[in-house]
Amino acid sequence: MSDTGRLTCPGCQAALDPEILRQSSQAECPFCRQSLADLVQEIEGSSTEIRETAGGPAIGKGVQVVESTADRLVLLVPGGSSGARGLGCFAIAWNGFMTVFTAIAVSALLGNGRFDGSPIAFALVITLFWGVGLGLAWTAIKLRFERTLVYLSPERAVMQKNLWGWKSKTEVSLGEEPGAELVEAYNQNDVPVYRIDVRGADRRLGFGTGLAEEEKNRTVDLINEFFGVKPVAEIESAGEFDRHYPDSCAKCGAPLPGEPIAGVLTCGHCQAMYRGEPVPSGEGVAAGLTSFRLLRPDELPARSAIRVEADADDRLVLDFPSTDQAVARYAIPAFALPFSLAWYAGITTFVAGVQNAPWPVRIGFTLFAIPFFIAGAMPLGLGLFLLLGRMRVSLDRDLLSVRWSVGPAGYTRKLPTAQLQTLRLEQSGDRDNPRVRGSRLRSGGRTSLSTAVARTDAASLMLTMMHSEELSRDVISLLSTRLADWGQDVRGG
């Protein structure tokens, strides 16, 4: 061990922090795989803390730089995600309630000696709820206590995870264009939550879902800098794209004069902030958005799924299936519908089974079941909508409306026609962040998008959802052409 407290690999002469070996699943060098069995004894019982290499960049409390050289980059994600505490509290509350609920239910049913429902169905329902609670607890534990080490070299990337001594290691070989990007891990309240992905030759390494957004951005930039990928800051400073800002505030309607500060334009009236919409330099507001083509109802291809229900000088009505994608139309309902039916069968059996219990228990369990009846409607409604649903887009001189329906049941949203600013194709996720895979800036502003969206200064309306880009473009072109006939110009996408 050197005077600095580091070990030297006898194979590649890499300077290794003893903490790295503690995190390793084997006594070997993470870079050249040289056996370090003879050196492990030197660090047994040591409490050396992780130290950032001199000159290494500081990322944040969620990510530590263990080593940063021209040949190696080692990062540590020590756990303690900001979402772990909230999820852990919810898991404790859920499992605590299930403990009391299960004890009372079993005691009441055994004491009464009668059970009108199926014991198997009752056991399945209880098991399902316990599975959810234990799954939440396990996820919270991993977010809070799991430590992740990421080793990067020009040829390969290694990720090691350690949860209370339980270790796992994943290794990938890097291809000709290694780098890092943000990839959507899941969606929470219509807001994408990203993880950091390191691109390998045949697969990826993903980590850092629980990090703060700024930490994710800085980590991606650091990894890309290590691999020689141009940092986002250089792309912005080089003027490869401009930002377009609205003329008025969407929140209070006040005009937005002045110049942006650090890329942010602030409303002087209500203090709302606007980052602006990035567009390639010199191409204007509609850069990256292909102008709509003139398309009239009688010019629709014969194979189009769009059905024109009304075509008059002052009105246009389009009708099409909830989705034209076979996977969404059949695969999702094939899972969602049986799941919701099984869910309702289990809840109904449970409620029927406690009807002979004492009245406080009977009323309490019946009230307890109500939220679960409501929750079961979500997969049921989604499955029915994708399988049997229709979308109806109606445009007249007063309103643009969209109705989502299954038979006579449906929901309608509207926007004033006179206030329409844009009709264009958009994609889910953060289109403004070049670090996100599929963002408009990463591909020069021309990604493959699939959702048609109408926007005013203050609101938006999805005209298509799980539809092909061809159908979405046809919807935009039909509406934009009709608006142009009325003298209203919108930017197509």
C-alpha cells in the first residue's frame, strides 16, 4: 500500500482505492482482472474513506468521483436517494396496515367459523396486497442502502452493486462510439424519470435513477467528456441551436419583453420562468418541424384508418381507432382485461366473505375495499379503450375538440380555434435536454415523433396518442389545411 493509502495493481499498475476492493465481488483488479488476493489482506479491517482524486470534478452528494484519469473513470453512487425516505414511509404504513388488517380478518373469520367466499380467492387477494407492500419496502431499501460502483475505461464498463454484502457485477464491452445518455426509466404523474445509460457494444449499463436531475446531467457530461464526446455546454456555446421564447406569459398573459438571463426568460408580472424551445440556429421558430403538407379529405390514402365524418366549409370531423398499433390494440388489452376481471373477482369474494363477521368489521372491510374497486377500473378502462375505443377530432370556427370514447361512454376536451398557435408532432420526455436519448437536439432536430398536439399559449390538446407517425401527420395536415383555408396559419409538425 502506498503512502497515499492506495493499492497498486501488479498487472496494469492502476492506483486503486481500498474502498474499491471492498465493493468488488471478487479479489481482482476491475480494469485488467489481475488477481489481487495477495493484497486483500492489506485492507482487511481498514476504514479508509473514499477520496476524490485531486483535480477530479465534484458532481454532488449523490455521486462521488473515486478516480478520474485519462484511462479510467470510477464513480460511486452511495445510495440514500431523495425518494427513498418517502417511499420507505409509505411502505411502512402500507405493511403496518396490512399487518393489522390481516390479523383482524383472520381472527374474525376463524372466530365466526363461517366464510361465504372462496378461501383461495381470499388468500390470493391478501397475498397480492402483501406482495405490493413487500415490493415497495424492497425498492425503498435498495434506494437507501445499495451502493453502486461504475468503472469506465476506453474498452469496457463495469458496474458493481453492493447491498449489505450481497454483491453483483455487470460488465459490457464498449463499441466504437461509447458514451452516456439519459433514458426514461418510468413515468410519474406524466413526468418522465430518467436513469443514466452507458452505451455498450451489445447492451447498456443503467444506474442513477434516484439521483437529482442536475446530478444526472453532470454525470452524463462527465462520462461523455471521458469518452471524448462533445459536452452539451460546448454545443450550446457554439451556437448550434437557438432558443425561441413566447411573446406572452402563459400563466398571466403579460408580455415577455427583455432578454433571457442564463437561458431563462422571467415574466416581470408573475415571475413565471421560461427556458425557451431549442431550435437549430438560423432555421427560425419552426426548425426541426417539417411543415405540414396540404391535405384534403378526398386525398386521404385508401388504406388510412382515418374516417371523415363531416367535411363542410365551416366544419371538419375526423374519426379513427384509439390506436393503429397492433401491439397496443391487442397485447395490452390481453393483459389488462383479464387482470382487472381477476382483481374484481378477488375483491368481490373478499367482501362477500366478511359479511358474516361482526358489523364493525363488516363495515370497515367494505369501506376498505372501495378504493380497490376504483383502482381496478384503470386497467379495465385502458383495455376496453385500446380494444374498442375511438377518437373523434372535430374542428369548426369556434372550437377544436377531441373525444375519447368506448361506445356511448366518453370524455371530451376543447380548445378555442382562434387561440391555436401550433399543430405539430411531439414526443414524450424532455425534448429540451440533449442528454436524453431521442431528444430533438441529439438528432439535429428531426426525431421520429408520433403524437399530434395542438397548443395555445396556455393549454395543449393531444390529437393522437398511440398512433403511427403517418396517421398523426395526416391528422395535422387535414386540420392545418382547413385552418389555412380560413386564413389561420399554424406551424405543422
